[in-house]
Amino acid sequence: MRSGLLAAALGIAGVGAFVGRPAVVLLAAVPLAGLAAGSLTAPRTPSVSVSRTLSTDSPELGERVTVRVAVTNEGRSIADCHIADDLPSAIGALDATETSVRLPSGATATLEYTVVARRGTYAFGDVTVTSRGLTADASVSEAVETTFRCRPESRPLSLRPTVRRRAGDRSSDTAGSGVEFHSVREYRPSDSQRRIDWRRFARSGELTTVEFREDAPESLHLLVDARPLCAVRGGAAEPTAVAYCADAAERLAAALTNRGIEVGIGLYPESPVAVPPGSGRPHRERVRRLLDRHGAFPWGDGEVSAPTEVPTADGGLPERLRRTGRVVLLSPCLDDRPVEFVESVHGSGGDIGLLSPAIGGDSPGAVIERAERAGRLDRLSGAGIRVVDWDVEAPLERAVAEVFETWT
């Protein structure tokens, strides 16, 4: 601005001198006066202290997080103070991340806005405070260290006691130490006294031992619908449907393996057994790495890509999973393919259920899609398949309990 005024003054004065018109030379005083006024009113670099706080630094996926930036003026009054926050590029804000205020000396101004948590760890940038003048601005950027972490392991899943039995146990035909009566056999010295049939001993004097039907552990396999079709959002700042599926799978796998259930993870449809069923800390790390890094996910870097077992020719589950394990497909069901897959597994004797995150949106297309999706879920429910329509704004614990509520 100042260089422009100076150039204008010199240009006008040069023209006046060339044509020999003193009046034109005097016109050069106009931009020079503006330049002088600008020099007198040029703002000084703000002297401020800045802080930033979050309503939570480890939110649930999709949770609204309030960001508050406080700027205190420790210098002269600022007639036009512009405050701008630098939030992580991968995080969406629901409202403006900048504001303009009058900031008297010693006063504090607050910028407040809301962001939506997405999977990952993010760091905020600087807060920039600008004093605006007539012809120039003066800015200062203050570094305020703030970390934003949305990770499944930071939010343990609290499961009801009944979920373990319904998710991972089944009665077998083998005699053992369960709770259901199986048979009576001759007593052995190594048998526990608590398993002796004392009533028979009182009647006949014969020592016998009661056998119970053994509870055989069963594996649970989680299939995440990771197709590009599922990378849709209810709003520009919202997480995608596939992000909700991956988050739920990781949290559920961690909670169930902590209870002794072997859990596997697959990606529908290309890698149904990407991580075979297992348990323990190393297994949970393999699950986390798959869901963090696999190239099928929008946030993945492609480091993890090779499946350990390929699907059958028709794109279904390997036979051993159909025979020995329970399967939960996590899919928003935005087309008919996952519905046909679930029907196929169910029809061939597989034990399968569906956990489907519901994604919002107010556009006409979103309204139509929700109606079509509801029809798909009703179709599966009508076939006797366990289906849970998960409202992502509700706790995941509630949806998980529904999955296993009648799955015995």
C-alpha cells in the first residue's frame, strides 16, 4: 500500500513537471498525505498471550469437540483485532475458526468453534493475531501446543457379562467341566469331591462322578466393509461410514480378546481373513495395524495389503469360517452386495449377524438412500438374521449388546 502511494505521488509530480503545470505537481500532495497518515496510524505488532483448550483431547469417533482460543491483549488497545486458529487439515470444523473484535488493553477475547473427531492423532498449528490499520496490518503468530487424539484403544468398550457367553461359547457333545449335565461315570481318585454324586453314594454306597457338557470356545470373526462405496459422510465435517465400521471392529476385538475370546478380522470382500482369529497383546497389535494402515481405507498408507486367505470363487467366506466361527459383518449396507453376502452365508449354515452404522444427511439423495437401506435391513431381519441398525450418535456398547442379545 505504502509503495503504491509513493509511486502515485512521484508519477503525478513527474507529469506536472513535464507539462509545466504547478497545479498538477500539487496533486502529488494527495497520495503523500495518505502516506503520511498511514505512517502515523500504522499498527504496532500486537503484544498478546494466547491459550487454547479442548472440551476433550481423547474423544469418541464423531464426537463434537469444543475448541476455545483465548487472546489477552498485553499492549496498546487494538481497534480491529483479527484472530485466526490453524486447526489440522484433516479435521472438519462446524463453524468459523477466525473472528474480528475490538480488543482494549488488558482485555481478553475468546474464539470458540466446534470440530468433529475423526480417527487419528492431530496437532493444531499457531494462533495468528493481527492488528489491522488503514494502510497496513501487523501480525504475530503464537505457537500453542495442542494435541487431538481419537484412537479406539483410548476408549475401552464396556461389555455386559452375557456378551462373552453369547459371543464366544457354545455347548459341545464332549463331557467336561461346564454347567449342563452330560453323564455319570465311575469315580477316579483324581476327581474333585465337588463332582461326586453324593446322593447316589448315600443310596448305594457307590462312588460316582458327574460329568457336565463342556463349553467349547468358538471364534468370532469381524468383517469390515472397506469398499470405496462406504467412504461417505453425513456432513462435510463428519467421519465416513467405513471409519465407524473400522473403529467399532477394533474396539470390539479388543474387548472380546480381553475376555478370552479368539477374534479375527477381515475386509469385505477382498480379504475375509486378513488377520486369523487369535488373542493376546500381539494379536491386538496386528488388528490395530491392519485397521490403521491397510490400503483399502482412505487413511491407510498401503503398508498392509496382502490377505492371508483368499475368498471363495463366489466372493464368500472360506469354508472353515462357515463351519467353526460366528461372523459379524460391519457395513452401512449402501447397496445390495453385503445383503446378498449375508444371505449366502446364512443360507449355507453359517452363523452371521450384521452391525450397520446409520449415516445421516439432509439432502434428497440421502433421504432416498436411507429408505432403501431400511428396506435392505428389513429383508435380512425377515430371513431370521440378527441385524442391528446402529445410530452412531448412541454408545457403541448399546449396539454391541443388541448384536448378541438373542444370539445364543
